[in-house]
Amino acid sequence: MTATRKIAIFTGNRAEYGLQFPIIKAVAAHPGLTHFLLAGGAHLQEDFGSTRREIEQDGFTIHREVRMDMEQDTLFATAQAIGSGILSLSRTLDELRPDFLVVYADRFEGLAAVITGTQMNIPTAHIEGGDITEGGALDDSVRHAMTKLAHLHFTTNEEAAERVRKLGEEPWRVHNVGFPALDLIAEGRYAPADEVCQRLGLDPARPVVVFTQHSVTTEFEDAAAQVRPALAAMRLLAADGAQVILTYPNNDAGGRAIIGELEALRGAANIQVHKSLGRHLYHGVLALCGKTGRGVYVGNSSSGIKETPVFGCPTVNIGSRQKGRLRAENVIDTDYDQEQIYLACLKALRDDSFRSACANAKNPYGAGNAGPRIAEILATVPLDGALLQKKMTF
């Protein structure tokens, strides 16, 4: 009987965990795989919602905690957190000795994990490589560095797959599986409208605005100034009668400055502030904003680009953070400008022809089943010298 392979899956952030959920679920269900979930970063920070509770509520066991100390809101602290994450994760991986380490996307927590795994000769699979975000964050540099370190690549679209191959990766390592979050959406695994309205106290007859704005890492000193015009637009929408849901940013440098601006609006009429909605409720809100209701996503998160099209939800994308990201026809781009943001939101809420275009927008990130495809490849790819001994094709 063939022994099951041990798959260590690292998660360091609420947004990335929500995207990994279908992968964890598929790996856990695969008869040829045993999984170990490693959680660190913001999952363990109370300031950012201590989202480890969401993982546990989903029925998963956190097998090991990965301490990534980030006590301050600076790039120096980010570099220190990467170092502490490497120290913590290296001890865990030395103990577990998995057959694969699975890491997601482009954040500093994932970079720490990829460095650790590859330096310990542990085959490492990277998800969502090959994307482009040219908007002043460090995401592109981190993402492409992770690609060059990793041994297997699971991309969300064919453009990204081709970009990974052009980075010199051998074609057999690159698998275009689509966007994992769409697995759950395709299965209808999100809060229905009545649950969303009950839990958040929403009136389904009134417009809904959900807002998340992260700091731009290379401009983190400007994070508060960049979010103020958007929040001023949110106040105008609330005054118009819209129900505005503000959610916390990631734990990047500049994040706490944004939180301070959000908290100043707590208790304002028609505005509510949440550390984290959780994947189930968040996707339910996007559905309510899209085909099943009337609303809009506003901010600069990749979820506004990648997850909204499947719900027919309009997106007002603010600033430079998602510049260059592959997108559907449901996105309106604005600068950090109150009037631009406000008028774009009014178009998204009131322009029936635009909302119809959003409802029919084609999602360039696939249609689901990414999790099972990833699990099957992890279970069957040969674990041999060729996997670890990478070759540059150019």
C-alpha cells in the first residue's frame, strides 16, 4: 500500500486563508494525502481579529502556530517579522518533515514560508504566481521571488501561467487551475441574503456598500491620507441612505493608521466597522451587492478584482494597488479622490446598464474545482530529484 503524502499548508492572513479554504478542504479529503495546517501572522493577532477562530469554526485543526512578531507598523517591523517567521517555521518543518509545503500568493508571511521550505529542501508549491500588480506595493517583487524559489506553480489564469513559464520555469511545473475561492462560490457555500441581513442588520431594499482599503507598502506613510477621501465618500453615501460596511485592512505597514481612520467612524449613522467578516459572510455580502440585490464593493483589495465578477458585483477600485491586475468588465478605477469615488459608487449603484454589464461579466479566473485539481497533483507528481533540482529554461 502506498504511503500517504504529508502536506504542510501555511496560512498567515485572513484573506489568504479564505482563498486557501478549498485547497485545505480538498487535501484533507484526498485519500493519498495527510495535511498539517500551520497558522501564523495576523491569524494570531487580536488587533486584526484573531482570525484563527475562523479556521477553528470551519472545523480545521491548527496543527502548529507560527509566531511572526510584528509589534510596530513599519517596514523595519515587517522585515523583522519575516525573520521571526523563518525561525519559527524552520523548527516546525524540521519536526514535521512534510513531503510538500503549500504557500499562497504574495505577502511577507508567505515569503518567509517559501524561504524556509526551499532552504530545507522541502518541495514547495506556490499558488497564484505570475499575476501582476504594478501599483506601488511590494507584491510583484515578493510574488515573483516566491515563484523562482518554489518547485510547483498553481496559477489562477493562463496569462499568469505563461508569465511563470517566461520567468524560466519548466513547463511541467506550471499548472493553470483557476482561482481556488471560486470553488466554494460555485458550490453556493456562502451566507444567503436573509442570513447576511439578519447578522449585519441590513435592509435588503436599501443599497449596500462594502469597503476595504489596504495600505500600499511602498507608500505606507501615506496610508491614512490615502484612505480619507474614500471614507469621506463613504460618509456621503451613508447620508444618501446607503448601508456602509467598513472592514479592517491587512496587517501591513500602514495598516494601523487606516484602522484609526475607520474607528473614527464607528457609531456613525448607516456605517458599521468590522475587523473581519469571515469568508462565509463576506461572500454573502458580495452576493447581496451583486445579482441578488443592489450594492457595490469599494477599495483596493484583490478580492474586488477576482471575487466580485462571479457575483455580478460592481467594483470601485481605488488608487494604484491593483494596477495591471487582470480584471473583468465590472471594475471602475478611481484615484484617491472623494468626488471620483462618490460618483463611481453612484454609477455602480444606479446605472442599470452598467449593473447589467456587471451581471454578465466573464470572470477571467475560472469557474471552480481548483482545490481538487491541486490536491490530485500534490498526490501524484513524482517526488524525485528533478522536482528539487530546478533548471532555468532561458
